[in-house]
Amino acid sequence: MYSQIEKKLKSGEVIVIDGGTGTDIQRRGGAMSGETWCADANLTHPDVVREVHEDYIRAGAELITANTFATSALLFNALGRDADLISIDQAAVALAKAAAANHPVAVAGSVSTMRPVVKGSDRTSKQREWPEREARALFKRKVDNLARCHVDLLMMEMMRDVDYSVWATEAALATGLPVWVGISGRDHLRRLLRPGAGAHHRAGEGVCRGMKTGSCLCGAVKYEVHGTLRKVVACHCEQCRKQTGTYMSATAAQDGDLRIVEDRGLRWYSSSDSARRGFCCECGSPLFWKGKGRDYTAITAGSLDGPSGLVIEGHIFCESAGDYYEIAGGTYRRARWMNEGQSS
């Protein structure tokens, strides 16, 4: 069926696809789980899942997506349900194919990097991370199973975790099936890098766009940023105070925008299980902070070359501030992290 889709794409025609399958399953009373959302509905409410597909086809969809988004390889591995993922995906694709039978409709297998969420919220839990080799193996197992189910293409949905998204997409491409990729982001880079209370600033004020350079004191580490630097956040935690002598004032850039052009002095120190700090081993300059699983790198504002145009947005971990200075500037002060209860 994909040949028809491909033909229309090459001629610049519009392809009509389905909508929020999981949301529609939920609206119709399908089983929902706080851990796996709509995944188990493929087994507990197959009629509801099939009806959703059929209704989208009746509405004119030329491509429907099997209900396999929530059977994330990472999520089910964290829950100890690797075997269930295979059987649930097989059931999901079978339901989509049954709905599409006798219709010129293609069926996509959905792939996500969905991970466990913090209980009682929709916020991703950062407590579990997967090494590259393990994550790649999990993604390969997922997409290979979908390929064996004879989906027409693979749909990479809500790709937002940089490393996991790349590894999942590369696994999908290796199947030889057509692959569509949907990128999920936010409408304001500052909020994407670190959520804060920046609504007090006008959009674009106090950030830095375009190429910027920076270095350590001796020049053994040099870098370039080809993109947007967010406003400066001052961190008063004990680790930052011990590393700098006062507190850490840092901007941040997306990992894809940061390029290290001289690294002979660059060393990394794991200051906790969830973060590491980059510094120059020759002159001692603190330079970077990298949180595990985060798609950005914090950069010390003082290491930037020349005027930056940046402003201090606010202060975090103020409860740990030293008693030898006063906190000033910015539009907010947080006792701990950017949002209370969020861990670094």
C-alpha cells in the first residue's frame, strides 16, 4: 500500500493520515493505565481499537497508525514487560490491518521513546537511563517485530530525547521500511532548555542568537555555539559553590549547537549520579554542566568571549547559598531546582 503514498508524495499531493489514536481509544472507554497509557487496550478492548481505525478510514484517512506508540521499548523494559511488548504490538498491528482490509489504506507502526513518568504527573522520570548499546538493542527488537508484522512504514512519533531518538530512528531505518519522523519540541527555547519563570521577560529579550565563541582561561579548551543561548541562571548549590568559589552563572545551548574546537585540556568530573562537570585540567576553569539524559549543555557565562547580551533570569538552590554574599538580579529565586520537586 505504501507505493500509493509514495507516488502522491513525489507529486507533491497531500496525504490524509489519522489523528490521536490513543486519545480516541481513551475517549471511547478503552482501558487506560497510569504506567502504559493505552497500550493494554489492544488486548483488553480490541473492538474499541479497531473501531477507532475504522472511523478514521471512513473519515478519509489514507494512512492509519497501529496503536503501538505506548508500547515503548524503554518503558516496557523499565517495567519488566519486554515479552508483553512483542505480543501487544502483534495484536495492535493485526487490529489496524483488519480495519484497513479492502481499503487502499497503509498501516504504520508507531515507535516512541516514551519512558516511565513521575507518579501522579505526565512528567518523564529521569531516574532510569539506558546505555547506548542496551537502548539500541531494545529499539531494534521493537522495530524488527513491527517489520515482521508487515507494517507498511514506521512512524517515529514525538522524537524529543536526542540520543534515544537517533538510536531509535537508526534502528527503524535498518529494517529497510520507509520511515517518517515527527520531532517534538516547545515553542520557546528557554523553556525547552530549562523551565523557569521567564514569563516576566519579553520573548527574545536577554537571550543570545547567532554564533558565539568561548574558552577557558588558558585556551586549552575552546568552543563555538551555533544557535541560541538561553538566559543566565545562577545556581547556588553546594557543588557549584565549591567548584567556583561563589556560585555558578550559566547559560545553555542545545547539544547539537555546541561544538568543541579545542579539547586538549577538557576533562569531565561526575559530580553526582545524574550529572557531570566539564573543566580545563590545565588552568582549572569550570566550563560545562551536563545532566544525564538531557539534550542541552549548560555553559558558564564567564567563559564566553566578548559581550554576550545575556541577562540573569533567576536563581536556583537559594537555600544552599553562601552567607558571604547577597543574591541579586533576575526575576525569580527558587529554594531548590527550577521547579520545586524536580531533581537534577
